[in-house]
Amino acid sequence: MSYRYKYNHEQLDFIKVRQGAWQLLCRWTLYFLGSVVLAVLYYFIFSAFFDTPKERGLLRENDMLTAQYTSLNNRFDQLETVLNDIHQRDNNIYRTIFQADPLPMNTGVGGSNRYENLEAFANADLVIMTDRRLQNLLVRSYAQMISLDTIVSLAKVKELECRNIPAVQPLRNKDLTRTGGSIGMRIHPRYKVAKMHTGIDLIAATGVDVMATGGGTVIEATTSLQGYGNKIVIDHGVGGYTTLYAHLSAIKVKVGQKVKRGEVIGAVGDTGLSIAPHLHYEVRKNDKFLDPLNFFFIDVTPEEYDRMIQLATNSGQSLD
């Protein structure tokens, strides 16, 4: 039983007063509430001025993560520099050589806001910026990989073109006596009228080797007493180029045969409507006649090339 003491003014003494259950409950409830309020107050005061071990650990972890994100962004700077250099080389060297459209510089990452859940955090800007840069680098790297694959394919095509496109003389310099008339209006040696001359006359002795000026497939190898006489036509398989070799004394290939640049395919002759031993040589692109002189500069010096142009241009008569 709980008691409390109360001062009695009449008796001038403390008298014992018995407490009821309700009074005891109220009393202990007040004690409890007061303790709780005091404890909460102490907690907030302690939290405001002192960090718990867990909080100190989390702060150190945050500092470490911030430093790592900063270091990661520095590495992104280096990667972007490398990618920009590759991009510049891609556009200014490789794609220029292969005549391909330039690769776009900006390849952004679109879509909805992926960072709504991060925007409330203290370092949200750093995390969001890092993730965006990472996504951008991934997209650009993938695009650059596709571009390099395209360049490899273009290089293979260009390699085929370099092997097959007509790019040299069909006769060796030592076998070439002189250059006759090239493409243009020329006096026909038999009919004595101006007629379009569709190739160039290369004068050499009968039997001199005639070589393919580029790789390709023989699509014609015919003999005749008229016109071109004995002739060979090669389809070079790139750019619509074909070449014709006429007035031959011998044909050393057959239709369907694959030939390489510099391979002997026939011999200089005087067949058809020719009036002297020579090789009539034509270059066509999609059935359009081109001046063969424009394909000879690799084989001769600048001085020899200028002299050849003068002779071919000034010649008023063809040999066929």
C-alpha cells in the first residue's frame, strides 16, 4: 500500500494519507511521460552536436563515393578526348578517303526522366551527371564501332577498286615507240573523213606484249578482219569500268578468264582496219568513252606524261 504525507495545520504535524489506485496511476504516468520527454530532448541535443559511429561511417562512405565519382568524371574526360580524336580521324581521313558521309558528332541519350528518384539526394547532381556522361560514352562508342565496321567494308571495296580499276599503260614504256591520236575527232586513215576516235593509239612493234591495265574478267575475245580486228574486252567489276584492246596479232586469254593488272593478255598487231602495227586501247565507264591518257600518269614521269598528251592531242589522224 502506498502512502503520502500531508501537513496538518491544526495538529502542527504530518499525517499519513492513503493513496488510491487512480492517484498512483496518474502519478506514475506523469513520471513516465516526463522521462520520455527528457529522453527525446537529450537525444535531439546529442544528435545535433555528436555523430553516432554509424553516421560517421556513412559520412566517410559518402566522401569516398564522392571522390570516386569525381575521379570517374576525370576518366570520362580522357575517354571523351580519345573518342573526339577518333571521330575527327574518322571524318577527316577515313571517310574522306572512302567518300562516305561524315559521322554525326552529337549522339545524345533521349527518353523519359530516369533520375526522378535521385533528385532529392544531396549529391544527386554529381550522380546524374556521371550517369549521363557514361550513357553518352556508351552510345558514342557503339556508334563509332559501327562506323569502323563500315570503314572496314569500304576499305575492302576500295581495295578491290585499287586492284581492278584501269590505272596503268597496256604496253611497257620500253616497248612503246610513240603515242598516236587519243579520244576525239580524227581523220580516218582509210575513209579520209573526220570520225570520232574512241580510244588512244599506242604504236609498237608487232608481237609486243599487251597487258591488262586492271584486274577483271574477260568478256570478249574475238577475231575479225574488220573494224577493231582481233580484240579483247575486260570487265573490271568496279565503277562500271571496261577496257578494250584492239588490232591484236594474238589473243592469249579466253572469255570468262580472270586476269590481274599487268598480266599479258595478247600481242600488238595490225588486224582489222588498222594501217600500221599498234594497239588501239579504250577505257569506258558505264559505256561512256573516257580519255585513256587520264589513266597513264602512274606509269610515266610528269615530263613523259606532258609529252604524251601533246602527241595524242596534236595528232590529226588515227591509225584505225
